[in-house]
Amino acid sequence: MSSILVVDDEPHLLRTLAINLRARDYTVETAGDGRTALQSFHDAPPDLVVLDLGLPDLDGVEVLRRVRQVSDVPVIVLSARTDSVDKVEALDLGADDYVTKPFAMDELLARVRVALRRRAEGGASSVAPVRTPHFSLDFTERRAVAAGAEVRLTPTEWSLLEVLARRPGHLVSQRELLREVWGPGYGRESNYLRVYANQLRRKLEPDPAVPRYVVTEPGQGYRLVVPGE
């Protein structure tokens, strides 16, 4: 049974989310502000966090930042903010998904299932390890090492790399990446891919400004360039 921490300052929405998640056999903890959320997260680390950005004390972005300092737990961000800058900032900090309010409950529940399934499948990868002169990736152990130091990657970052690593050196279309990583309901959210590709470059590439491994083919897709492939 997966545990979910739901953080939102709207009591009605918080209650509605908790009822719907518990009805599907999730264990649910709730928090109406950022400090309570962080305390709950520390006391009983959940399997997934649903996090509103508009909190009354700590901004949701700050809560996300603190969570990512210690954990790669999947985080689905909720927000009434429609500005793409906020979305990019949340994704850039390691959010796994971003849902704009108002939203359909079925859609959110589907995204919860995708995020939890992606996390559960983390140790079952059959993708061969990737080794380059600058970093190595072990998909079975979910272990990344760059410049001799271990690097923390989020579940979504691992999923994106895994799809690319299945066909090293080959172009994978934007549409295929979105559907494989985020689910069949995706296909046009190319900004997700830009954010995550940039994040991976900062973590893995020797010079993120001149990527040699996570390569963009403008308007088409991405490829993972591995020496010898």
C-alpha cells in the first residue's frame, strides 16, 4: 500500500483529495502549510508527494527544494499559477509532474499511478549500464556517478535516460519520450523535455553549455550519445 503526503492550503480540496486517494487504498497524510508538510515528510517519508505551490507560510517551491535535498520521492505539483515560468521552475527543481488547477480528479489519479509505477519499476530495469569518460549510469541499482562523485537523479530523470539508453545513439522523438516517461496522455509538452534535458546536462555533462551526451535534435527529439555505440 503506497503512502501519499498531500499538501494544500484549501481545506475542501485537501479533504476531497484525501477521500479519493483513500478510496483507492492509498495511505494518506495531509498538511495545510509548508512547515507542517516538511515535518510530516521527515517523520514518515511517503512514497509520493502531491504539493500545492501556493502555501501560506513557506512557498511550495521552497518545500520542493528542501525535499529534493534529501529525497528523490516523486512529487506532483499542483498550482493555480498558469505562468510557464512557474512550471519550468518547479520541474527544474525536480518535480515529476505539474497539474494546473482546476483539474479533473481522474486525471490527477492517473498521474499518481504513473508516478508510483515509475518508482516501483526503478529496480527492474533491463537496460544495460552506460559508461562514458565523464559519467556512468547503472539503471538496475539506480546509481549515477559523474566526475567521481555520486549524483542524485529523480525518478523522472532516470526514466528519461532509460528510454534514451534503450537505443544509444539513435534519435527518440519528443512524442515517444513524453508518452514513455509521462504516459499516453502526453505528447505536446516539449517544455518538459527541455527542462529535464538541461537538468541532466547540469548533473552529468562536463560542459552543460556544450552537451556531448544528451543531445537535442531541434524540433525532432533527443539522443543519448555513448562512445562506441
